Amino acid sequence: MSAPLHTDVLIVGGGIAGLWLVARLRRQGYATLLVERGALGGGQSVKSQGIIHGGTKYALHGALTGASEAIADMPGRWREALAGSGELDLRGVRLLSDAHYLWSPGTLAGNLTSFFASKAVRSRVAQVKGDDLPPALRHPRFKGKVYRLSELVVDVPSLIARLAELAGPELVAAERIEPLRDEGELVGLRLDGHEVRAQRIVLTAGAGNAELLRALGLSQPAMQLRPLHMVMLKGPTLRPLYAHCLGGGTKPRITVTSHPAADGQWVWYLGGALAEADGVARDSEQQIAAAKRELAELMPWLDLSEAHWATLRIDRAEPAQSGQARPDNAFLHDQGRLLVGWPTKLALAPDFAQRVEAALDRDGIHSAPAAPLPPLPRPALAAPFWEGLL
Ligand SMILES: Cc1cc2nc3c(=O)[nH]c(=O)nc-3n(C[C@H](O)[C@H](O)[C@H](O)COP(=O)(O)OP(=O)(O)OC[C@H]3O[C@@H](n4cnc5c(N)ncnc54)[C@H](O)[C@@H]3O)c2cc1C
């Protein structure tokens, strides 16, 4: 047991939300400390598809909803950060694609008619043909239409590594995280026995927030989990593809992103409707069979005879919504010294940090002189998840 340490903002959980926040607060001169119990990014963040949405896909049912409006300026904010001129300096983070595509196979014109009925959508998408098609779709047998969305795709492992760099020494690993109270009031946390007092405590532990709230004796804010059963494949014939393939409904039939494997091959990571409801009910073998059927129907020219396949089950953690609806912006709940939140999307990490900064400003939390850090190890970075599975 050591003497208590003080910090302005103590953050629990080193996914995109916690890491973006610690980097932002540090840049503004706050003393911060982020504690992670596993690997940085190893929750949902590294397992995400890395798409920096501008909300266009939510307009598939013909009108821009709250979701599409709230998220619309995220690609611009990320582009600035990636160029080094934004709210964080993310130069060096690998940009996998400068655009995400919307791909309508065959004869889905009806669906797209209502989509393009929205003026806001028309201004954000442009049809591409011929040599401008994504490499994986440039084939004489390809039929259908492809639209370029002004959304980017980032390599999440390199993003996590850069944010960890920006966080400097203020990242620590601890397994036991317990409340520290003074006369019943929460004043900090005990990290593997080390007392850390803080003006504000922010829980950004993703799916771990519910357990942390329980340990604090709180039941609000409530959390929802949306299970997904993703598919990945790696093979020598795969070329990069970043696209939502439209089905008949309001959700993409599949969403494909491509990730670089250490051996130089590409990994295709498949989400969208394939990974939801029916996909969750299937076992891994059935889910791989379903993905093979989808790809054979959509891209019959693909030779996947040498591909390796795997599936990954992962829950999206979000604030509880009625009818498991998708929340449409970053969520932050504050109660006194404690702030709890979910960015709800990787793309919305800047929005999440902005909400925390606004709460600190509102409450007049000012930076105190930086205190020494607890003698705890630094957490490791999560490895790209596909390396262990394929
Ligand atoms: C398959 C999938 C694909 C996705 N694709 C996209 C996409 O393309 N674009 C997009 O914008 N969003 C996407 N998302 C959503 C996005 O990944 C999440 O909204 C975002 O990563 C959540 O970040 P987070 O920091 O809140 O949580 P996490 O990344 O889950 O991080 C939480 C961290 O807290 C740690 N932790 C947990 N409990 C404790 C504890 N008790 N003490 C200390 N640490 C703890 C965990 O180890 C973890 O490191 C996707 C999600 C999934 C699952």
C-alpha cells in the first residue's frame, strides 16, 4: 500500500473512447491516468471494421434520420486529425481506404431510388464505373452499381498504437479496481491496492461498464449488448474491398472491410446482416457456409479454394435503447464525480471526448499540478485479432 496519488481525471478502460479522451485531455493540460485491465484496444475497438461513418448507410430507407445527421461531420474531423491539423495529431495512422463504397448487386434499383430521394445523400455519394471500381469488383462478370461514399476506413491497430503514444506515461495496467470512498462519497479508485484520488472518474470500459457500475452499487445507466457473429477469410486471391453490399432491406446484406495480414495477404472481414440475428444463431461452421454462399452469389468469379476461414463472436456494448435500436451519437451520463459512457461507434470517439470536456468545463474542473504516477506496469497493445484466428 502506498500514499494516495491525485489526478484530475481517472479513466477506466483503454479502448478507443478512453484512449482518445486521455490524449485530448493531456493535450489540454489536464493530469490524467487511464487504467486498463487487459490489452489496449482489445475489447471491441480492434475487432471493429474501422469505418469512419458519415451516416450515409442509415439513410437507406430514404430519409436522413437523427443518426445520419449526428455523425455527418465525423469523416471530416478524422481526416483533419489524420493530416495532423485536427483535434489530435494522428499522422502515421494507416489509412486503409479513403472511401467506403455502396454496392448494389443486380436489380435493386427500387431500394436505391428511395435512397437517392434525399438531397443530402445525393451530395455525399458519387457513382463509380470501370477502372474507378474497387479492385475486387473490377471483373467482366460484375453487374450492379457502385457508389463512392465520402467515408474512410482506418487500420485500428495502428490507431490504437498512435493514441497510446499520445497518452504518454499516463497508461497503467491493473487487475483489481475498487472504489475508494471518503465518508461514503466516491473520491477515487484503488488500483491493485494503490489509491488514486481524482476530481472526475470516467468509465469507458465498453461491455465492462456494467460490472464496474455494479461494483459501485449503481444500476444506471443501463447497458445493452448487441451480439454479432463476424466472418473472416484470408487468401492469396483476395484484393482490398471496403463496401456495404445492399440487400432488399434497410441494412447492408454484407459489409466487407479488408485488413493487412502479417504474411502480406489480405483478410476480408464480413459484417452487416450476415453477422446479425440469423448469423448469431448459427454455429461457426454454419456461419462460414452462409458466408461462402453469399460470396459465391455476389462475386462468382472469386477463387476461394485456398482461403482460410474463421468466425468471431463479439458483442457491441451500448447504452440501453428501446427495442434494441441503435443509439445515434456518443452517450455520456454523469452523476457527480462519476461519468459513464459509450461512444457507440469508433467513429464517434471525438464526439464522446467532446462531451466529457464539456462536462469538465461546466463543472469548473481545472488542471491541478501533475502528481507522480502509481508504480504499475504499462498495459500491452492488443494484437490484430485476425492473426491468432487465421
Ligand atoms: C464487429 C464490430 C464491428 C464494428 N465496426 C465499426 C465500424 O466499422 N465503425 C465504427 O465506428 N464502429 C464500429 N464498431 C463499434 C465500435 O467498435 C465500438 O463502438 C467502440 O470500439 C467502443 O469503444 P470503447 O472504447 O467504448 O470500448 P472497447 O473497445 O470495448 O474498450 C473497452 C476497454 O475497457 C477494458 N475494460 C473492461 N472492463 C474493465 C475494467 N473493469 N477495468 C479496466 N478496464 C476494463 C477492456 O479491456 C477494453 O480494453 C464495431 C463494433 C463491432 C463489435
